[in-house]
Amino acid sequence: MERTTTTIPQADIDRQLSFCREIAALSAARPEQPLAFVDTYGCQQNEADSERIRGYLSQMGYGFTDQEEEAQIIVLNTCAIREHAEQRVLGNLGALVHVKRRHPDQIICVCGCMAQEQHVADKIRQSFRHVDLVFGPHVLWKFPEFIHTLLTSRGRIFQIPDEAGSIAEGIPVVRQDKVKAWVSIMYGCNNFCSYCIVPYVRGRERSRKPEDILNEVRELVAEGYKDITLLGQNVNSYGKDLEEPMDFAGLLEQVNAVPGDFLIRFMTSHPKDATQKLFETMARCEKVAPVLHLPFQAGNDRVLKVMNRKHTIEQYLDKIRALRALIPDIVLTSDVIVGFPGETTPEFEDTLKVLEEVRFDALFTFIYSPRVGTPAAKMDDPMSREEKLQNFNRLVALQDSISEEKHAAYIGKTMRCLVDGESGDSRYPLSARTPGNRLVRLTGDPAVIGQFVQVKITDANKWSLFGEMA
Ligand code: 5AD
Ligand code: SF4
């Protein structure tokens, strides 16, 4: 890629912050503090974006609620990865008509990946007239300006410029969690897997500068965060667009060198760029958690080729073997799509073979969902929904039995886990994570939330482990 990344000038961000101050003056003049509801769908990148939207809202003088009726501003931060996600958003958005009828001053906003799809924006324009603001991921940094316009002159705003994308630093954040934090290291995707909408709505790959990432990590560690996940659509291609030479392994090394007792995780990785150098760096860096999420999507080479994944299954398995040679107890997870157009049942069975061979600790399984504008959506798709469902159920059943066996092998072991919150289960009131990020339900006192503790695993099922403090 020859393109260098555009960074939004600091003066433009400052201008947005001055809109925040003007709005904060309006907020202060109200009899009560106005509230906002930010409703997030989809992946961690969206969670991270919502933290920035909340950061801006907080600077505008808004408090937060999860009650639609109480909110002056409602933001739906949406996901376009599968149809099911879109249907949920449209259902919830439709229901807001009634809320807005009772609260005509309410401002309703739709952002995120769905907002960036032209056909969705058109549908909202015509059929969801109660929506005031639609903006795509590329202009999230202008959110205060949009709200300022709506507060001072009403009307509707649609801002979904089709761009390669830029980097905006210096946007305030309000984080949801006190123990775990997301740090975006790059945005966008250049891979164009044939089923995936992400490259169309999130633009081209672009990397934040290492010093900006490192400063954010240092601040988080100083605030007491213990679990930091470096985020990107495809973190393994970090740095390809930077002027100073830098790659993901190099970044990991630098994050690992930040002083403090914390864990480093990252996602998502693409097998084609997961290199021996990365594996060696993971093995060497003591803060990098022993876990890798490495989607393989399908177990058959013909299907992988049509998916435009740019690797074979043997290459994938070679990488897994190389990684396990360096980190034998590495926790492995993956994403799989069942029912890609033209995938036959014997081809699907190759996916089962990969499960048997690798024995992932957990798997994220999806039935193929056609996305408007992607090459796969135009491909012949002769298999019935019923047959796809049967295959999907076979896949889930196999993985369940593997997960159950892998979890059972933890029983009796003692390991250092991070207690990350309450579980809602009275017998095991705490929730914790093993170094490899497996969920542990834990007995004990909430005072240890946010700490690393030694945990003895006493029981397990296919979803989680159970334990007590050792
Ligand atoms: N249909 C089904 N699953 C999809 N994914 C991405 N696009 C689609 C689609 N059109 C899955 C992939 C990806 C994960 C985030 O979502 O497995 O890794
Ligand atoms: Fe989509 Fe493929 Fe990019 Fe992942 S790597 S976001 S599946 S195009």
C-alpha cells in the first residue's frame, strides 16, 4: 500500500471540543442534567467507538442512562456484519417512534457500520423519519458539531462520506470498565474477503502512531487497568502505512516494555500475516497473554479461495504447529462460517476435520449471511437453509464436546487469574479470566475485583471453569 494515512489536524479536534463547551453551556442552563443513552451493537471496535461518543457526550454536559424514556440523546452504534444484527437494530429503531412521540425534543442518532451502508441510510431517510442524525465511522470525530447543529437549528443530518478513512487523536473517552480496556491500534481492512462488508464500511487499513498507542497504554496502566486489548480489524498488518518502519511484533514488544503488572491481548489476526516473528515475540513477551484468536473461516481450499482468504488450510495448520512449538499451552480460538455460497457438505466436513486436528478452546460459529455489495452476495447459493442448519448444528456439537474436554483438563490446576467483575451467580459470585482468557466463575469476596489472584479450578463445563481462591 502506497497511501500514507491522513491524521485529522489537532485544530479540527479542538473545534469539536469547543462545540462541546457550547453545548455544555446549554446543558447547564437546563433545570436538570440532560441524559444520553448509547446503545452498542457488534464488535469491540464498536465498543471502543462508543467510549469516544460517551467521551464527547460527557464533555457536552450529559449524564448517562440505559432508559430510552429518560434520554435526550439516543445513539444506536450499529453493526452490519450479518443480517441478524441489522434486523435487531431496525427493530429497536422502529420501536423508538413511540418513545419520540412522547418526547418530541429527543435527538435520535444512528452511527456505526450500518449507517455507512447507502441502502440503510436511504431506508432511514424514507421510512424512519424520527431519526435526526445518521453518520458513518469516518466522521465520528465530528459528532459534537452534528449535535450542535441539531440543537440550534433542528432538521436532519446524513453524513456518510465514502472515504479511505483517517485517524483522529485526542477525542475524549469514557470507559465502561475499570479492569479491562480496549485500545484501537489501527482501523479499516484491505483484505476484501468476499463475504465481508467491513472493508466497504470501515475504509482502508490505517495505523495509529506507536507513541500515541504507548501513551494511551501508559495512562491506562496508571489508572489501574490490568487487561489491555489492542484492537484492529487485522492487527497483523499494523504499521504497513506508517512512515517510520514498524510492524505488529515491534509494537507488541514496545507495549510489553511499558512498566506495570498488566496483560496484553490483541484481536483480530489474519492467518496470512501471522508470522513466525509474531509467534516468537508472543513467546518472549511476558505480558502478552497466551491466547490467539486466528479465524480460519472454512476448512476447504476451494472454499477458502472463493472467500479470497489468500491462504490454504495446510498453511494455516503449519502456523498453528509453529505457534504450539513455541507456546505449548496457547489457548486458540477461531471464527468459522457455515454455508458459504457453493460450499458442499463434503467441503463443510473439511471444516470439521480442522476442528479435530487443532482442537480449539472455543469457536465463534456463523451461518453465512449475504451482505449487499460484496462479491459473495452475487454467487450461486444452492444449498437449502435446512441443510446449512444441519451442518451448523454438527459443527457446534463437535466444538462443544472439544470445549468440554479441554475445560475438564483444567480441573485441579492452580493458575493466576484476573478477577474482572461480578458474575450474577450467587454460588460463584465473581467472574475471572485465566491467562488464556477462559472464563472462571469464582467463589470469594468482591474486594478482589481488579486483582490477579491464584485460583484453583474445581469444576468445569463446556462454557466455563469454576474455581476458588487458592
Ligand atoms: N456472514 C456470516 N459471517 C460473517 N462474518 C463476516 N462476514 C460474515 C457474513 N457475511 C464472520 C467471520 C468473521 C466474523 C467477525 O464474522 O467469521 O471473522
Ligand atoms: Fe472482513 Fe476479512 Fe477484513 Fe476480517 S479480514 S474484517 S473477515 S474482510
